[in-house]
Amino acid sequence: MLWCTILWLSVPVTAMTINIGRRPILENAAAGAALVMEPGVASASSTKLDSENIVTLSDGCQFPVVSFGLQVYDDDKARRYTLTALEAGYRNFFASVLAGNQRGFAKAIQESGIDRDELFICGSVLSNRAQGFDAARKVTRRGCNENIQDLGLIPDQIMLDYPGPDPDSIRGQWTAFEEMKENNQVKSLAVSNFSPSQLDVILKNNDFSIHPAVNQLPFGVGFKPGTNKRLLEENKQRNVLIQAWSPLRTVGPTSKALCADIGKKYGKSPQQVALRWILQRGATYTTQSTKQARIVENINVFDFSLSKEDMKLLDLVQG
């Protein structure tokens, strides 16, 4: 299946400067982890990509609703975990600059033997500390080029990890992104952690003809109920799809207990219930794990549907 027209590149690998932000969360998630090939763990490689697990973005690109996101670990681990995710059935990957291992990820993609046009790959740029239009444009443009170099390919999508400190800086960031797309270096543009007013800096500017297709945000079961609803409404009004990052991070003791109770009816884990809720609410997610069983579990959410009653309960739970 063709996500967008993509080309492989033969380019040198360069080092990338990593900044702080979401990185501590990713580091904590990956700390001390080792991939164990557990006996008896079923593969989800038979997961079919169809109308239920693919959405069409506002820019026309087809976007698998479940993504595998890399955490902070070395390139060798990134290679191994990516190969495990590919075997489990993942075809959407978030290779954030914050993880610092895009080269290891790219090596796995090349080794996998999977056709490039079957994959949707998103890179990211960190330029939120550059202040002012010119500085933000320059740093963002450099980050775009570094993604292509370190990934060794043209990504399907590029994402701003954080908005600039002021509207002028955001305009500089987005100008660099539009230039990247106009130069056929990417097919889809996305943002992360953008508020409605920050989105509107782009959307309400007549100088911009290309709009963000995805906004990656904290979102999930156990988050403040009113916040989940508001985020969905605000982004839907702007024709922007939510992708939840660290989607299980919001699940606290109370919500986990509810998810476990609901899961018994469907033969699913609490985590699968929480992830299924995200999809049925019209959002998507990128999930991270270094355990094979959990990698498989996190994509096996397409063989059941939560009832209206269960959805309402999950809407309201907090903590």
C-alpha cells in the first residue's frame, strides 16, 4: 500500500544534537530494559492494514493509527526493537530526534526487507529554543536536513517536537517546514504539544498554504476527563488528528483497575482497553516498549470493540 511517494537516499550519517524536553520521559521508560524473546508470544505480523486501522490525513496521506515510537537507547537497541515491532505488524514509526537513535532505526528498516512504500515514517525537529523568525527558520531547516541524513531516507512526515516561544518564532518554524514540503523532502507536516492558539498562528496565517495534519499530545484514559474532551474538540475543529504520545502514562491506579475490570469481558489487558478507548474516541497513538510481549500486545487492539457503556465509564475515570 502506498502511503506517499518516497525515495531512498545514500547520504552520510552525521551526529545529532539532542536537547531536553520529553527525553526524560523516554529515558525513564527505557531504563534498564533488555529485549527478551519470550516463548509463547504470538506475533501480530498478520495484522491487516485496512479501513479500521488506517486514516486519511487532511493532506491526503494514509496514516496507520498505531505507531511504534523509539525511546532513548543506543542505535543497536533501536535496530533490534524496530525489527521486533516490524514483525509484530507495526507499519507506522515515530523516530524522534529526542531519542537520538535514528541511525539504528534506519538500519533496521533497511534490513527488514519490507517495501519502503508499506511504511509510514515520521521524524522530528527540535527548534523551540530558537527565538525570532529568522533564527527559528534556520534551526528548523537544519533539523529537517539532519533528519534526512540520519534516517538515510525521505520521511513520510516531519514533526515539530515543541512550538517556538512566541508567534514570530512559530512562523519561522513553519516556514522552514513548508519549504521542506515544497522541495519534495516530505509529504506530511505535523506538530507536537501545540495549544489551539499556537495552532492558529499557522492556520490563520494567509501566508501558509500547508497546515499541520497531526498534533501529538498527552491524551488517554485517566487524564482529566474534561481535558480529553476539550483536546478532541479543539483539534477536530481545526482538522488536525490527535496522536497520543506515551498513551499509557495517564493510566493511574483508579483507571487501571477500571480497565482491568472491563478487560475481563473482552479477554484483553488493561493496557489494551486503554489503547482501544483512544482509537474509538477518534484519536491515534504512538506507543513505546522494549518488551516483545508488550510490543505485540499494544498493536493487538483491532479484534474487539468497547461498548458504549464501557466507553462512558472510561470517559469519566480519573487517576
